[in-house]
Amino acid sequence: MTTQDLLYMFFIFALGSCVGSFLNVVIWRLPHRGREVIYLKTQGKLTLSWPPSHCPVCDSPIAWYQNVPILSWLVLRGTCANCSTPIPIRYPLVELGTAVLFVALYLAYFIGFWPTPGVAPGQQLFTDLANDWPVFVLHLCLVAALLAASAIDADWFIIPLSIPALLMVLGVVAAPFINHKAFPALAPDALHPARWLMAKPILGAAIGVILANFLLWLKVLPQSFANIPPGPEHPDAVNAELDADKSKEEPIAPPPKMTRKSPSFIAVLAILIFLAGAWIDSTPKWASLFTVIGGILIFLIGVLPRDKGQTDVTDEVMDEISGPRARHEILKEALFLAIPLACALIAFVLPFDLPQYPWLTRVVGSLLGLLAGGGIVWLVRIGGTLGFGREAMGLGDVHLMAGVGAIIGAPLVLIAFVTAPFLGILWAIVLKLLGKPNILPYGPWLSVASILCLLVGNPLLQWYLTVLFPPTTGLVLPM
Ligand SMILES: [Zn+2]
């Protein structure tokens, strides 16, 4: 590590803490955007930039020197300078967390704490910041977006569509300009000369997704789960309640959360089976079998619907999201998906050849990641809901993984998706041992797994392939 590296890391840490400070604003204001608020006798709609930073209790503006990330909270000892109202510790923690993750990404990419095995130093994905900054900056944006989405999901059990939509647009729009090995591209190589044949159906499916959304907007396609009144935990309900009482600007605490019962006994068993498989390396067949069985069990426990325990959800809502209604509603989503599938088929049989422009290989690679990330979550959601008769996973999770896939590509987004339940279940077991209820939705685990994939994705990819497909089979994942 050189002095230059240390200097870079110092600036990246400072940048990360400032981005974290902005994320605090996004996390609070995005779910409340558009709400009527009164600030210093001015009434207006809440946006990301209005009103300026102020204490929610005494309305006193926060000066720039009281708004320095992390440091100000320490100097002010976690209270408002004017009225001594406590400032939640989450604010400096989000700033610190963003800064640490930004630096971790720098370490992983450029110092090589986690170099890709079997790859010569000169052939590593990343060499130095001067050369690789476009992808590095793109991945920092991804980390920031995932942090914001996780915090909002943990608070409100929703992921605002604007965050994943931003990621999808960012990935596809950046694709022509970022010529880098770490950016997904669908390029034919010696192993897969026919790979480019996938390009036409991928573009067709992408056009189909836009078309299906347009039809949904025209109300030609039915909206699923449309008649559900927003639950008490939904921002719309909270905003309506707050608007009824204009004198108060900001709710003091997030709404009550659903608790989840997790089948921890089966989860522990599944993890033991998985670990047993990973450690029996003398007989690769048994190792593979055990890891696959354990992995599938863990995966099912992680993603499929389960008892929500005590909730504040009304009977009316429960009726809507469970039983035959849920199956009926999810079929509307299957109908939506039929349009991109049909478009992909039509594109595949159309008699023309798509030219292999380098920029187009990256646009298609990004789109494949988008479709793979969103598609796999959606398939599990539709399959789980049809099978269990209760809504499995959220549409927000579908959007989130589509956004992640557009930036990191199909193989890594699929690994992130299968890794997420492991993290979620380990956490559920830790909480169980501590005797605390599990109150996290699934979105944060998808986010943590995606960030893990950025940090150790390529070594992890190698590991999965060796465990699931021993080298003798010679199987290599497409793309
Ligand atoms: Zn105050």
C-alpha cells in the first residue's frame, strides 16, 4: 500500500461520509415526498431539497458546521444545539457505514485483499483508480442506492421504485461508455461462439418489459394486489394521518413492524447439512449432494412465505394477500410477464443479424443482468405464491434485483440472490438465540448479498462452481 493509496482512501472515506449524510436525507424524505409541511411559516410540499436541514422539534436551522458528517454528531454529543432533543445514533452510523463500505470497495479492488484466484496480477479486473474509476464510481453509486433502499425497506416494508429504477437506467445508459472487464458484456468467445444468438431475444424481452409497463399504465393489463388498502405501516397511511394533524411535521417513531416466525429448527438443520457437505471433501459426490440439498432447504426457508406472527394487518388485507385471492392476483403478474416472453420469442425468429458492436455487447450484457436479477425473484414470487397461497417476496425485491443486475451482470446477481437467504437465516438464528423478534424484511438481505458480491463476487463465483460442478464436468456458466 503506497502513500497515494492512503491519500485516496482518506478522500474516499470523506466522500463516503458526505454521501451517507445525503442518504440520511433520502431515507427520511423519499417515503414522505410530496407531503404538505410547514417550516418557519412557509407551507409547501416536502422534497429532497426543501425544507433545508432543521431540527424537527424546535425548527432551528442546522448550520453547515453542525452538519459535518459523523464529527458534528460527536461534537454535539448527539443532541440538537438549540433545544437538546436527542439525535438518533442511526444518523452518524449511516454516514460511517457508507464511508467504511466505500473504503472497503477500494481495498477490495485496488489493494487486492481479495484477489481473484488463478488470475495473474496483470490480468486482475482492477489495476488502479486512474484507469478503473468509471466502474468504481458506478459501483459506489450502487452501494449508496442499496444502503438507502435497505434502510427504507427496514423502516416501512417498501422499496420506493425510484431507487431501483435509477439503478436500471444508470446501468443501461452507462453501458456504451464503460469499456471495462468488470462491466457485464455479452460477447461471443472461443468457449461460447454462439452466445451472441441470445442478444436478439434479450433485446426483445427488454422491449417487451417497456411495452407491458405501457399497457399497465393504459390499464389494458390489470394491476395485481391493487385493491389492498395501505396497511398502517405503509407511508401513504402514515402521511394521511400526519396530514390530518398539520401541527405536527414529522412522526417521532417508525410504525410498528410485523414480526416473523422463522422455522429456526429446520434452518439450523439445513445449515448443518450444508456445512457438512462443504467439509466432506474426500468424496466430492457426497459433498455436492449435501451442499445442494442444504442449499435448497436454506433457500426455500429464506424466500418462501411464512407465518407473520402478530401483525397490525387488518382481516381485509389478510384476506386479499392470502388464500385463493393471492393466487388469482399473482396470475395477473404472470400475464404481465407473458408479454416480454412473447417479444423475446418473436425477436429470436426475426430473420436478421444483430451487428456485434462492442458498445451493444455491453448494453445487452446489462439488460441480461437486469432481466436475470428481476426475473429470478419474480419467478420465485409467482411460484411461491401459487404454491403456498400467500404472497411470497415483494415486487420491490423484483425491482431491486433488476437494478442490481443491470450494473453487476447476470452471474453475480444470481449469486447475490442465492446468498441472501443464508445471511437472513443466520441473522434470524442469532436473534432467536438472543430472544429477540426478527423484524427485517427481505430487501436488506438482498442488498447485503449484492454488496458482498461486489467485494468477493468473483472468488465466490469460482467457489460455487467448484462445489456445485466439480472441475471434471467442465461446466462453465454462460456469460
Ligand atoms: Zn432542536
